[in-house]
Amino acid sequence: MPMSAGSHARPIKLALVSCGLGRVQRGFEIATARWHAALSSDPRLRVKLFSGGAFPDAEPVWNIARDRLLRSPLGAVRSLNAPRLWRFCYRVEQRTFGLGFIPKLWSWRPDVVWVQDLLLGRVLASSRELLRLKFKIVFANSVFPPHDYRAFDLIQQMHPDALALGVRAGVDAAKMRVLPHYVPYTAPAESPRELRREMQFADDDWIVVCVAAWNSYQKRLDYLIEEAAALRDPSLKLVLCGHPEPGTDVLKTLARDKLGPNVRWLTLAPEDVRRVLAISNVFVLPSLYEGLSLALIEAAMAGVPIICHRHAAGRFVLEDGPWLADLSAKGALAARLRALRDAPPPDDRLRLLQARVAERFGARALADQFYEMVSSVHHAGRAGGEACG
């Protein structure tokens, strides 16, 4: 990696923190691990990865895990309000991780802390003031509105629309950078036919894949299940790769009623998700808003036909091509699925999508941009960090 002017100076001590890493397979955790892999060999940085669970090359931090709470007697009330319960457990995890991280902050004294979990970022900001430490906080914003993140030292926005929204809300443009997550992609060594046999799919199965958290309130898996069932096609196999949440049991009951045995629920490591993408006929992201979907980027890199709602993140990744549609109405997704089943897109269109997305999100140049972002906030003034809490 090229050295910049002034590279003789002490490397910047960068802490990458994720309270769910080691336990949860979401975009937050996967992106954190990938940035660590991309940046750890940069001589301009001393990078440490801090995780809430056991994870290779990461230093674990004590916390009360959200899944542990959900398995406790507290989880018995999940049917009353599943999203609220999940948010409560997630907040407990973030707050306790922040407390457990205080000794690490005091002993290692990073220059910059990078975080994606909003409440954890606020806890770290409060700890900074309490301990009179001088680290800067870079908040990687995926889905939060400007009033939630404006007080952090620097905000990493995933796409230009998010930055524009921040500017319109009065956030200083100098405190924001557009830098999407780095997404390395390696195709599986096996052929799609070999993988289908290994995963016990038939050659003529029409496989629809969604990679998303198993919920209805944001990822809209209930909508996807209903729309897939509307095709009444016994060759359609729905594969849902994600992580369970409160309310997942209701979704599984719906899927069983609507699709019978033609649906699979899989929690997989990133490399195994790529194996599923390699055998799929179409990738669907039914959510009506996203920060930046890593799974959407990987599906494009895998050369899979895509159906995605026309939100800002979808336009940024897919560049407003034929893969975007309005999925807000009943029947819209079913119509798109039927059209792709009856007339698959030509290979040259898929290769163009694959090349464009790989060029923009798989480039190692993103790691240099990350360093420049970290360097800029490290050498800048506090820029209002004291107000964050």
C-alpha cells in the first residue's frame, strides 16, 4: 500500500468496534471484519478489532449479548411487541459493551474509534469525556437520520443521498465522507450444478434467495413469502439467509403455511452465502429502505439477476438499472418474479452489472480512502465531539 507524505510519523491507532461481531451475521458485523482485514497490513495504521463475541484476530469485550437476553425469561414476552423487545435487548448489549470497553480505552488509548452501532457510539463519547481521553469517533452511518449522528466527529455515509440528507438537515458537510463498505468477492470453486447437488436442490429448481435479517418490520420477509407463494410454482424454492430475531417464529409459520417444504432458513458464514448465491436464479431484497446492503452488492458480483426496491441505496449500488422496481404494492414483486422466470435476462447484461459493481465496491482503493478519512479526523480539531452523548 502506498505511503503518504509524513508517513514517518507514528501510525494512527485505530479501534474497530462491533458489539455483535462473533455472534451475529449482519451487515454491521461483516463490514467491520472486512475493514479489519483490508486495513490491518497498512503500516500507517495500528488497527485493533474489538468484538462482543469470539472472533478470529479480535479482542473480546465483556457485554450482555442480545441473544442471551432473548433466550432468558424476558424472551417470553416477545409476542407482545417483537421489534420493541429486540431493540431493548440490542440497547442492553450496546450499553454493556460500552462499559466493558472502558478498560480497553484506558489501557490502549486509541487515536480513532470507528463504530456503526449508534447507542454504542454515544456511550463511547460519554466515556471519552469522563476519562478525559482524546480519541475521535468515526460513525459509519447506515440507516440513521441526521439528528442521531450529527454530534460525532466524522460521519461515514454509505452513498451520496445520505450525505445530501445530512447537509439539508444542517450537518456540516466537512464532517461527512461518502465511503461505501469494501466488499471482496471470491466465487466458489465448485460449479453451480455441483453446489446444487451438495445442497440437495434439483437442476430444474427455480431458486429465489434473500439475504437479510429475519423480520417483517424492516426487511419485509412476510411480503416476500406472500409474493413468492402467489406464483403457485412448485419448482420455486425460497432460500432465506439471515439471523433470527423476535418475530421470526411467526414468519416461519407463515412460510410453512404458504410454501410448505419449499422454503429454507439458513444462518451462514459469508463464504457460504456466496455458495448459495452461486446456485440462485434471482436475488430479492424486499425492504423499502436500506443504508447499504452488502448482500445486494455480493449478489451483483455473483452475476445473479436482482429485484430490489427503488430506494437510494439500490440506486447507488445498481445505478438505476433494470433491476429496480417499486415493491411497495401487493403483487408488484410477484409480477417481477414471474417476468424473470419467464424471460431470464441475457448473460451480457448480467456481466455488465457484475463488472460495474466489482469495479466500484471491490477495489482495494477503498482502503486508501478509509485511511484518508481516519487521518483527516485524527489531525482535525475536536469538531464538536464534546457535544456527543
